[in-house]
Amino acid sequence: MSDPTQDLACLLDPEQRRATLAAAQTGQHDVVFDGKTHATPLYAREALPADEIQGSAINPRDTTLLIPPGDRVRSDAIGNLILEVAP
């Protein structure tokens, strides 16, 4: 059983966070969405600033989060990724 009082902020090392998305970017891949190729940046999750990312984007690490064009994700203060799907 999990401890509901556990501080999840300890899962993110604030020293690894970068000030900008550009500084957190680790590369780029071309990805096809709806028949169109998009230059899609790759980001290191642990380096993401508490900021918003506009899709398209890829976040590879222990899991991969592919953010389609028009959708967006934001990283909160303790590193959770909150995905907002475009209507």
C-alpha cells in the first residue's frame, strides 16, 4: 500500500531542470501526422522547465509521450506531465 504522505517532489531533481525548452531539447525527428511530416523535437523529461510544450513533441525516457500537433503538455512543479488534447 502506498503512503499518501509521501512527498513526490523528491522524484524530480531540481538541479536537472533547465530554464528553457530549448535547453531541455535533446534532438529532433521527423514524424508524420495525418500525412504531413513535422520536425518534432525530443525533450529530456527530467530537464523540462515548469512550462508548456506545444505539439508536436516527443518525450522519450522510461516511457515515450508523443504529443500530436495542436495538443500541448505542461510540466508542473514536481515533474508531472499534464496533457491537454485539442478539441
